[in-house]
Amino acid sequence: MIRLFEQHTVRAQKELEGMWDFTREDGRSYRLMVPGCWEQHPDMLHFRGKGTYSKKIHLSGKTNLRIEFKGVSHTADVYFDGVRIVHHYNAYTPFAGIVREVAPGEHEIKVEVDNSFGEHSALHKPNDYYTYGGITRPVALEEIEDVYIEWLHFTPTRENGVWHGKIEAYVKNIGEQEECFDIVCSLAGQEMTEHVDSLEAGEEKRISWEQDFHKVSAWNVGEPNLYLLSAQLTRDGKCLDDMMERVGFRCVELKNQKLCINGEKVFLKGFNRHEDYGVIGCAIPPQLMAQDMDLMQDMGANAVRTCHYPNDERFLDLCDERGILVWEENHARGLNLEDMQHPDFEQQCEDCIFEMIENHYNHPSIVIWGILNECASETPEGREMYAKQYRQIRELDTTRPATSATCRHFKDICLDLPDIVSFNMYSGWYQDVSVSERHEKEMEWIAAAGGAGKPVIVSEFGAAAIYGFRDRGRCKWSEERQSDLIRENLETYQKDERLTGVFIWQFADCRVTEEEWFATRVRCHNNKGVLDEYRRPKEAYDIVKEMFEKM
Ligand code: ADA
């Protein structure tokens, strides 16, 4: 499954799922499932390095091919019949390669994959989550004409109770001739057309329409109404290409220190969720994504934070369908100033933000963009990079607020930059302090350090528990202690009118890298899940359910 809805009925598209040949850098060969992580194979439980996937395809006629990878962890070099067609860094954003005028017959796709750490990687590093290896998300093989639709964007706004929509189509001409064409878009029974006399060879064009929509139902948490935005590119009555997107009429605002959806304030009751699942790593199939969603909603959650990277589009599709609000963030966790001054850091962040917003722009469930979790926001040099990334987000999307989760308590010098101030706090776990007292100090500091008047989110709080470890003394690492600390935190936050949301750390236990201090993590996992990595609920599950239902 490439998406939870069909994106093309004219463009030929198929998913290259199934067994691919795989040769590890030491020459050993395997057959591996795509999508999948190579760590699923007993020979590669901890393999960090390079390997090459390959697959033969057969074409019945001459065509241009577009091969889109939804996620390869963490660096990919893609070859078509031995010629490199695309290189990509970062496991968490889609990318595509194009091959023109491919003859009918058999061809070979090779993907060199590298999940190693080192000077070539500023973002994928030893960390409190695991960088798996493999073609971990779907691969789409598409046949396209010389002129085709690269993306469709939909921007809803509302004035005086009337919904207004801006639709943009981004068309590319990869041919050697000038092209003329018509493009027709339809949304909610309304049609928009444009004739393009000339698009020069190698050129790209953004075509946009704006319309009022009077007979639509809004998208919101309790009522996630979705509409299909469809576009067809035609010439002389023949349809050359098409694309569908699924969109919602909703707008996000910040009013009186609250996050508002369609003018109504909302309190985010959320989880931090890593893309990680026992035995299958980060290659979570839609069935298990849906189960995660069922579990979060069963506990009364209405939000999820994609810590700490852009998520699989199918998960975001589910959030759109379920009315789950999403804080999606670029890929960065706990990088100090030295890490941020890595020569590739800024470009790798810029690419990740660009690809995240370009590909995920239409998801009505995404209501917040996040950057740079717990990076060096206490330094002037770090501040420059925070400011640059906030500028990039606001250039790409003026409709959603931006934030960043800080842990630089009492010394962060960037609180004036985000639209929403967010902080991670582990009172009672890392510091044996009263949650309520520490919370007051934090809120006073935020107001004085640039956050005055801004909505505030407690983006992380929680405690660890080893699944199955029960202790009547409620000692640390027991399920009982985790329950007590989550309850104490939520009792404090539910009373605080200054907050617009909380995200529990974390939904489920996740694997971490057995390097640096992360190797001290019991089981080489971050054990603060309310469920373990196999989605077995700990005692805290029922505490969260009880508390969220009261909030
Ligand atoms: C930080 C970090 C999380 C996780 C958490 C923890 O807040 O943002 O990724 O590492 O701490 O469990 O300590």
C-alpha cells in the first residue's frame, strides 16, 4: 500500500513490494522484503553499514519512468540499468528518480543503502532511537509522459464563515520539446481549468486557482471530513497525467495563548510516538499503524508528535481519517552545538524541512511544524540556525504555527522565535523534584525569557517502566512508579490554563543505539513507553485513559 487512497487512475503506478535481492558489503547475499528493515534478518540484527538491493522489472512499451522511494534508511544511491539516477540522505522523507525513454523489456533497479554513522551523516547518529537499515517504506514505479504533475497543494482559509481554497499544481516538462496542455482540477463539485500555451523543455510551472467553497463540511477532531482534490492534465482531449490528493477544510490559529482549529480552542492530549515496533523495526505496516491509532484513541488521545522526524505518509493519512492532530517535526534529536556545526548539518536540515513540507503539506491533521528537538538553543550560534529553520518553514507554509521542544531550561535564548513555546520535562524521573513546583518555575521562566503571551505545550514528560516489573513498593522502573509519575504530571498540567497541550513520553518503548550513553539504557531500549515495543500495555495505560478522559 502506497497511500490510504488512490492517487492515480490514469498514470500507471505500481508498488515494487516483495522480495528483493540483497548483497551486503561483505558479499553475503540474501533475499529481503521491501518495505522492511535488514535488522529483521537474524544475520543482521545489529548490522550497521552498506548493502545493495536489486530488482528486475519488465516493461511492455517505451515510456518515461518515475521511481519514488517513500523512505530509505538512511542514505540511498539508486541505479537504473547501471546508471545512477538519484542520491538521497535521510530515512524519513520521500524522493524520486526519473529515467526517460526506457525501452520495452527487462531492466534492473539497484539501490545502494547505507545506515552507517560517521562524518557523512550529521543527523543520523548514535541516539535515543534506532537508525535502522533498508528500503523501509514503499517504492512506487510510475510511467509518466514528458509533461506531468509533480505535486498538488491545497490551502484552506475561512473569512466571515466562508471557506476559501487555494489550489496549486506544479507541472514539469522533462522532455526535449516545448509542451502545451490543459489542466483541470476538481474539488467538492467545483471545477477549475487552465490552458498553458507553452512550457519549455526542462521547465516547471506552478499553476494556481482560488475559489470560495460554500457547500463543504469542515475537517476537525471530532468530524474529520475529507475531500478528494483531483487534477487531470490533458491535450487534444487525451488525458496525459492525473493526480489525487485528500484534503480537509480546516484552519489553524493561535488565539489567547491557545491553539485553535476552525476558531475553536483545542487542548492537545498527545503521545510522542517513534516509528519502531518489536522485531520489525521502523517498517511498520498500515495494519499496525492502525492498531497504534486505536490504542492512542482508546486512551483518549487526540494528538501525536512524530518524534523526532517526518513520518510515513500512510500514518499521516490515518491521522487525517481519524481526526488525530499531528505535530510533525524535522529530523534532529539532542544535537549539541558541535553537532550543529557539522559541515553538512544545515543542508541536511534544510533538505529535510523542504521535503517534509512539500510532501506533507495537504494533511489537515498536521497542525504544528516542529524543528530541532533539544538542540543547542542556549547558544548564539545555535540561535542563528534555529532562526534560519523557522524562516524556512514560514516561507514554505504560512498556515501552520512552528515550535521546537527545548530542554535548555533557564538558559534557552530562542523562546522569542517560535509561535508556540514547548519544553520537555522529566520531574520525578531525572530530577527528584515536585512536578507542580518545578512546573511553576518553568512557566515563570518562559514568560520572562521571550515566551510571554505564547501558547505553551509540555512536549515531553513521563517515566520508564520495564514491562511486567511490578513492585508493591512502587520503586523506580516498576510499572507502579511510572503510573504514579504520569498521574502526578497530568494532575499538574490539567489544571494549568496557560497550557494548550501535553505529549506523554512516550507511546511505546523503542530501540536505541548501543553506543555512547544510550548504551546504558536497560535492554538497549528507551523504556518510557506506556506500552512496550510489542504494544503490550503497562499499568500506566489505564492511568492515562482515566486522566485523559477527565481533561
Ligand atoms: C529527551 C528526548 C527524547 C528522549 C527523552 C528521554 O527529552 O527528546 O527523545 O530521549 O529525553 O527518554 O530521556
